[in-house]
Amino acid sequence: MGHHDLIIIGGGPGGYNAAERAAAGGLNTLLVEKEQMGGVCLNRGCIPTKTLLAAAKHYAIARDSADFGVRVDTVAMDWPTAMKRKAKTVRALRSGVAARLKKHGVTILEGQASLVDRGTVAVNGDTHSADRILLATGSRPFVPPIPGAESALTSREILDLGHIPESLVVIGGGVIGIEFASLFSTLGTRVTVVEMLPEILPSLDADAAATLRKRLEPSVAFRLGARVEAVEGSTVRFTDADGAGTAEGEVVLMSVGRRPVTDGMGLESIGLDLNRGAVAVDDRMRTNLPGVWAAGDCTGRSLLAHSAYRMGEVAVNDMLGRPDRMRYDAVPSVVYSLPEAAGVGLSADEARKAGRSVEVKSLPMQYSGRYLAEYGQDPGFGQIVVDAESRVLLGVHLVGGSCSEIIWGASALIEAEFRVEDVRELIFPHPTVSEIIREAVWEF
């Protein structure tokens, strides 16, 4: 049905951003998406969850406003209105993505794509050829082989709840699970998190994870080191150090990770290398097949929307002959809970395991005047991990306030290999929460 310079399979962050960059670079680009433009992130992940978390934050601010001298007689959460706002936000952003792609001349095709060979894609019974193919097929929630697990909701279905549940059991204490636990506990739901590991949020620094967990208690009950044995309706059965236990919830959320979407597209039949279901790529996002690249969650490398953006850009730059490579050392991680947590680079434990001699300094967030003014004694901290010999920053870890809006700067410092002395010379705006980084480096 036509020849293109590039066919991209998947319209999520990795795919639509790459399509825009490729078209701007002069490539005749076809983007194929089987569901809704924007992928999981925009439609069933990042954006809808953050919209609902914003609603919960407004609710909490109104509820606690007396501490700031603002008296509100009645505070109530209007869940249907919050859900309407969520849907409106998603529609607006989806339309914005489509408009940008149209502006750059990207052709969009809706349908299920499969690879006939490394230069031919079949969609809706028609074939399309291209000199280059980029796989950006994303990921889906992983449902483990636990009896009754299929009866639990995943992150996709829970976003369509028509009411605020009285009780919720979250299986999995990772980022997605903790965000939903924070959301619903703020709105009054009795929440229990059942996590197999000894601490929540294994992707974060251990001190940051523990600080956030303690902040969420007692609104959230945590069952750590607990292995789920079965889901029986509203009952989750688990085994921990004390033996058999149960957790009851009107709603049960299964949130134990995500898996790359690589099935049903004929990838194996054309000889594409897969690693445990993920597309194997190098640091330029090239697969083992010439002319075929992959980006985003389907690579299994860094299942984050911002990583997918960057992977897609690296792939397009490689197609266009521009020197570039994917670097994972300074990819920031954020938990958009109430409060937030964020980190980038190595934790102290990771640095030591890598054979580095490290120094670590931590300060309460209250060292920031802006934080104290806005958040009071709400627990939080800023931590800096430094190489003891070179004094180069290895990691920055934050809990509290608007960490998500600060961590990119820490990422830049680590990417550029700033030393303690270099950071000391920077001018941070005052008063800002970001000054906790400046305060911490003066502790060395």
C-alpha cells in the first residue's frame, strides 16, 4: 500500500516522540497504533494517575488548611467530577499529540501491526514497506501465576472505578502500587500493601523508600516480606515471617510489574533476538536485524516514559547518521505519591557494591526555608552520594515536596560528572526546595 522511509509500530511516548523527530528530520514516517494515540502512559498510566493524584492533593490541602489559617467548613471529594477531569485531560493531550504529528506530516494508521519481514509490515490486511522499522510496542501489566490472580484489578481497570472504595489491598509495593495506595489512602480508603521484599520501592534508595513508607503509615498498612499465595475474592492470602496471614479489601489491585509487549507480531519468525520476551538492543537502539530498531518498554531496559522518549530519539538520530547513544546512568526515577520521592544515579549501597569508596550526606528537608513554609514538619530529606576520592556526585535522593520538579537538575549534575566543588559554585534560586541540594553539598 505504499513505501515509507520509516514505519513505527506503537504510538506511546517512545513511538510518537520518535515519529515527530523523524519527520522533522526529513523521513517519510508512518506510525501504526492499535488502540489510542499516546499509549499506556497518556491513556491508562502517567497522565490519568497524576490527574487523580492532583485531585487528592487538593483534597488534602483543603482538609488540612486550618494549619495555614484558612478555615473550610466542609471538605468532600467529588469522585465523578475528578474522573471527568481525568478524561478531559487525557482527551486534550491525545488531541495535542495527534496535532503535532499532523503538523510534521506523520501518517497515522490505526490497527494491529505484524512484521512480514524486516522491511514489510502488515496492518489490517494490507502491507506497507519501509527502509527502517522502529518497534515501540510498550508493555502490559504482569499477572503472576497465583491462584485467583486474574480476578484482581490491574492498573488499567482501577482507573475506571466508579467510586472510592472503602478498602483496598495492593499486591506489590513498587512505584505503581505505592502511587495508588497514596491516592486512595489520602481519600479515606483503608489501604493494605502486601510486598514480597523486605522494603517497598526497590528502585529507590533504601533510606528514601523507608522514609516514604513511614510517612504513609498509619494511613497505609504494610505487610512486608509477604509472599502472596492466593486471591480469593476480596481476600488476599499470604505467608510472611509470622506464618499464614490475610488481607481484606473491597478492591484488590495486582501491581507487581509490567512485561514487554512483543507477542503476536511475528518477531521471532523474522529472526529478531528477544531476551526473556524483550527486544534485545544495543546502546544505539539497534536490534540484531539491520534496519530494525526498538525503543521504550518493549526493550525491557528502563520501563519509564521519559526513558522511552530518549530511546526513540537515540534510534532516530542513529537512522539519520547523527552520533548518539542511550545512557542509563542518570535516568531519574520518581514516585508521584503524597509526598513525592525521587532519585537519580547510585544509592550508597549500589556504589559500594560497585567497589566505590563513598561519602554520604543527608539533611532534613526543613533545611529549605521554602519547604518549611509550605510543608512544615512533614518528613522529608535530601541525600547526596559522592565518590570519596574524586568527589564526583554519584547519586541524589529526595523525599518530600516537589521532588519530581527538581530531580532533572540532579540528573544533569550526575550526567556532567559535577564535583562537590562545582555544585557549590552554582546559584540556586531562593527560596526553593531545590536548595536542599546546595545545603547538602556543603556538608562534605
